[in-house]
Amino acid sequence: MTQMITESLVESLARERAFQLLDKGSAYEILSPFDRLESPHLAAQNIVPQYDDGMIILKGTLNGKPTVVVSIEGNFQGGGIGEVSGAKLAGTLEKVLKECKEGNIIYPVIIYDTGGVRLQEANYGLLSIAEISAAIVELREYVPVVGIIPGKIGSFGGMSLTAGLCSALIMTREGRLGMNGPEVVEQEAGIRELDSRNKQLIWKMIGGAIRKEMGLADIVIEDDVPNFKNAILSIWNGEVELKHRTKNINQYLTLIKSLNIEEKISPEQATDILKGINNVENTDVPTPSELVNSRGRIWFNLLTENKQSISEIPSVLVADTEINGIKARIIAVVPNPESKFYRARKGEVGLLEGWTIAKYVRQAIEEDAHLNEKRLIIPVVDVPSQAFGYHEELFGIYLSCSAAVDAYATARLAGHPIVAAVVGNAISGAFLSHGMQANRLIALNDDGVNVHVMSKKSAAIITQRTIEELDIAAKDVPSMAYDIQSFKKLGALYSLIDGVNAEEPSVDDSALVIEAIYSAYEDIKKENARDLSYRLKTEIAVSSGRVASIKVREMIEQQWK
């Protein structure tokens, strides 16, 4: 007999979804549309803003337990994360974390319906997603962070990384979870790589049912509000094992190394492979016959004084050294033109790279666990993007990148100072995975240093603009620009280093960068804070760069009951 749906969460709007989950009469909205806190960056682009900016915060109870539901409205800008919407989610999680630290346990639930970063605000989205991720990693130690992906859009882009960090994920069969949307993969890699019109294949790859079978989601339910409530309660009551997938590094890395992708692996085959994840034999990844002398490799060699990499993966270089007498671990992602993952041959962060970064960051955490002074960790950032490919999406590149985010955030919380040195491109999910969780960001003031969420070509297609129109818009909205000078205007940089030859650095150039790293290290030690709040406290952030982000957090604090 067919069971009738009494209350659909999938077909509801974000605000309705949040109210439906909470006990009747218990909920109130924080930063409602009546507060009129809209994005300050859309009107300049002739885009009509929305008074809640597509992010709904409700505080109440679920089955009598204090609960906060944050629900993303997919009908507004595709659920994209901009400055205000991102600050609402990050600020709410930070407030819940504060309450939990004080002994007031509040249960957070995030309802995803998002394509990731809002391209019209670009780098604000990157900053916000880094802060959301940081809050989830810390909050999980106090209370389960439950993510729900009901359907319609799903969870993509940088927000898929935050979903990967959740303590547990609830999905419907209609829900989708992947890093790069099918249309973006097709745009970047071609229709032979992935035909975005083949909806049956897409759902077999990244739909809720297959993600559960693959072990990448915890609960799959039919779309009915009571089912969602029961699923949440089962997680809270300990009836569902919390998998902590981003910590299962050796298993996933061993499996990814073992894959043979000469022919496309079907979703059914991938499911069987992932089910056998604990029974895979370790294999070696061959060293390429030729090394590409990328900026990442050049600066890795300079900072380590040409030390041999200890990494088992050729595209991730790792070595321990000293920076002005301070013990440090340097990590860089570099091209491997012979990688079997052909979509990750030019320095992209792919399946191998994300898990490998996570492995060597966590190795440093474990080795230094007994030390009072933790090793300085320096991500050398020269990453053109995450990898766009069929197998990447099939085997969960979002989780690989989440694992790297988790490792860096965990290291920072454990007391490891992290200073990211941006020497080349810092694009999209690759930058989120490798660099954005640092206590401090430093960068070379060079035309080859760019920060953004997507290639200009793809960004133009997604926003239905020409590249020329994007460049014009970037003059009024610095967060849309690619150049490092515009990124500096957002207030997240600790220092921008002038006068350095990025591609053929001299000894003096190296000394300037080392001096900047050491200065950032001393500033971290002086502040003695292990979160990312520094980016909201700089002079630029306070005066102009993050004004809306700061105001959102202040208003959350004021309206909290």
C-alpha cells in the first residue's frame, strides 16, 4: 500500500521547513525579514536583494530539547552563500558553540538547499564557508551537528564541504550531494566527462539513495516531516553511529590509490568498491618521470631548503624544516602530469590530494600531541581549483576536501599555528581545503596571485554574463574580483608582500616571505586565539571589508533568548 505524505519538507520553503521541524509554538526567528538585513552587494549589480538574504534562523525546541534550525532558501540566488547569509549561518553556529561551552546544550540542525558560494559575492562566500566549517568542527565536540539534504537543489560547492563535516547526514532519495554541480563539471571538463542532461545517471551518482549505499550518508528517509523528526531524534539518542568519515583517512586514501579508472567505473561498481573500503590492499603511487616547476614547488623548495618530500603522493609535497628557529611543516599541492586522475594533473586538489593533506596534517597533530609548543604548519597555496571530473564526484571529492578542512581546523584548535602563504592561484574548494583554515593568511602582491570561487569562463556562464560584464561588476564589488589587491579589501589578509619575484625568487625574496611568516606566527602567539575571528577584527574588516558580517553577529547576540 502506498503511504500518503502528510507534510512535505522537500516542497516547503526554507522558513516553513524550519517551523515544521520544531515543536509547535516553541520557535521564534532571529534576524527575520522585519530586521531588513539584506545583502549590501546585490543592488550594485541590479539584483533585487531579499530581507532575510535566503538564510532562516529559528530557535525553539524539538521534542523538548533546545534546538536551533538554520535553513537555506534555494529559491533565492540558488541558495548561494554571500556575506550576510554566510554570516547568519556561521554566527549562529558560533553562538551555539559559545552556549555549549558554558554548559547550555543546544542542538544545531542545518537544512541544506544550496549550490555553494553566491557568485555575485564570490570571495565573501569563501570566507563565510571557511568560518562555517571551523564552527562545525569545533561544535561537533560538544553536540552532534545534524545536516539535512531534503531535495530540490541539494548541497554543492563549498557547502558540500560543510555537509561532509556534519556529525550525521539525513537525506531523501531526491536529495543530491556533490562538490561540483553536473553542469559545472560538463562546462569545465566536457560532455564526454559528464553529460549533465543524463538525470538518471546523475541521481545514481550523487542522489541520496546511492550516497547512503556508499556509506556517505547516514539516514535516507521518505519525505514526510515526522520522518525527519524521528531521524534527528535517533541521532541525538545515540541510535545512529556517528561515522566521522573525515577522520577515516587511511581507509579512504588506500581505496582511492587502488582505483583503476582506465574505464569509467559505474555507480553500481563504485558502491561495491566503497562497501569494501576496509579490505583494500595498499598500493604505491609512482613518481612522475618529469617534475613541473610550479610556483607551489618553487616556494616549497625555497622554504624547506630543498628538503625531500616525505609524502607518498607526488602531487602533495610535505617536509619539516625551521623558520627562524621555529619548527615547521610545509605542505604544497603541485602538478603531477602523470596522475591517473587526469582531471587533477595541473595542481588541482582532487581525491588523492585532499586525503593526503589530511593525512600529513593529522600526523603532525599526533606527533606533537605531548608538546607544549606545537609545530607551525605552513600551507603553500598555489591551487587552480578542485578537480572537475566524473570519478571525482562519484567517489566523493567533497569528502576528500572536507577531510583536509577538518584536519587543518583540528590542528589549529589543538594549538598548531597555521600561516598560509598564497604564492599563486587560490581558487574555490581547493583554497577552502588548503589554506583557508589558517590562523593568518599572507600573500605575494603579484599579478599571478588570484583568489576566487570559479574560473571566469564558468562564472560568466553561471551568472549569465559576459567576462567583460563580470570585470565591470568587480569594480563596484571587490569580492567578485580575482586579484589579490581586491581580496585584501575584505580584511582577511594579515600581510601583502611587495617586491617579490614570485616565479624566480632570489634569496632576498625568500627572506621577505620568511619574515612575513614569522611575523604572522608571532602575532598568532600574541593573540592566543585558536579560531578564525582575527579576520573580523582587522582594521580593514571593521572599517569596510566585513561590516555586514560583524553586524549580523552582533544582532544574533542581541536577539538570542
